[in-house]
Amino acid sequence: MMEGGYTKYDKFHIWDFVSEQKAKGLVKHMGFSFHAGPKLLDQLLRAHPEVDFVQLQINYADWENPSVAARANYEVAREHGKSIVVMEPVKGGNLANPPAAVKKLFDEYHPDMSYASWAIRFVASLDGIITVLSGMSDTAQMEDNLSYMKKFQPLNGEEQKIIQQAQRILGNSSTIPCTACHYCTEGCPKHIPIPEIFSAMNKQLGNGQMAEAVSDYQKATISCGLASECIGCKQCERVCPQHLKIVDGLKQCAAALEKQGYR
Ligand code: SF4
Ligand code: SF4
């Protein structure tokens, strides 16, 4: 569900359709994924008390981010008594490689625990969470995930304070908050690998790793469009659930990462 699109669900009787399937026993739990603000979520949950759960984007970095409204949406869902499925707990992988100051905080308390574990445990510690869509992409990540989720321990008071410190650091971070969902890339007429470019740029913005950023940028664009080839059509910005200013971001990346004579 996004602003502008949710009326189609009424128009095509999707709510009724799913309720009918539920009555037949073909659907066990009815819910929806949501990418807008708390006002619309409240409106939808008032209109559709039959919904069992909502799927929300929640991570510690976006807890107070006004364009994601993680905390506000979480609170609305809980006020309506809904269970929550969490998406983007690691913010598209960004929180598996947070800025150096955040890594230092985490390492001092848990030298052996992954940075992703802090992100996943933060959301799994909230009341009402039924599933965390952890987005693991290889066996090592899955094993890491299982190591702390099999016998799950919620964050303790000290860990909560460390997360708050990390949130304050990230509030001052200039990294590009792309979650690598790839919604933007399919319709790009210049085939620009937008999330990979932003991920490369974040290595410089978050950790000061310019050489790695340039190397990642070169790998990402070797057979695709360059950031500087963006024509500003804004197709990507219209579909970005994070409401990012992608065109401006690509200009920033082109200025920082494109070497003269490259390609
Ligand atoms: S604005 Fe640039 S990046 Fe976005 S779809 Fe158009 S060409 Fe691609
Ligand atoms: S749609 Fe937005 S958040 Fe998703 S990959 Fe593209 S820029 Fe990143």
C-alpha cells in the first residue's frame, strides 16, 4: 500500500476477495505491506478491522526518520491491536556495515556479534512482532541469523542504550538511506544500477572508504549506465518507497566517484 495506489484495492474489491478466501479457509491471515505514513495507516485500519497484520518497514536507523515513520506506523498498528511483520530490518544491508563510529560502539559491547544481529534483535525485541523478514543472502548470513534467533534474547537495557547512541550517530550521518529494494531500476531508460551506486557511495559517506567506493562503483557500472548518464526523468523517484531524491543523489555520486577518463 502506498499513497495514491490504495484506492485500487477498493475499486477492484481486493479486500472482499481476500475476506472471501479467508472465510473458505484458503487464506489464514490477512494483511498488507505498507509504505506510507501513520495517517493513512490509521485510516486503512479503521476502514478494515478485518485485517490481522501489517507489514512495516522498521529498523533502528529509521525509527524516527520522517520519510519512513517507522515508530509512528508501529504505534498506529499496535493501537489497532495488529500483529506486525517487519521488512527491511537491516535497511537493505546498510546496517550490516554501519558507519565506523557505530561499529565501535557495538564492538565494545559484543566483539563477537555481527552488526546485522543488533539490527535484527532491535526489531525482534518490539512487542507484537510475529516475523522479521531478515533478507539473508547467503549461508553464512543465515547461520549468523540462526545463532541469535534460535534462542532469542531481547535487547537488555544496556543494549537499548547503545542502540540509542547509534541512532544519534546515524541521525548525523550523511549516508544515502537506500534500502536496495530495486523498485527504481526496472523502468530506468539508462539502465543505471541506482542501489549499487548508492551502496558504493555510502562506503565513502559512512566510513570514509573512498578507494572501496570507487572500486564498487566501477564494478557496478561496468556494463550499465553511469550516474552521470541520468537524464533526470524521475521515473525512479516516483516509485521509490523511501522517497529519495535519486537524481540529486546520482549527481553527488557522479561528482565523487567518476574518474576522468573512466570508460
Ligand atoms: S531519473 Fe535518471 S536514474 Fe531515474 S529513471 Fe530517469 S534516467 Fe534513470
Ligand atoms: S527504489 Fe529507492 S530505496 Fe529502492 S533501490 Fe531504488 S533508490 Fe533505493
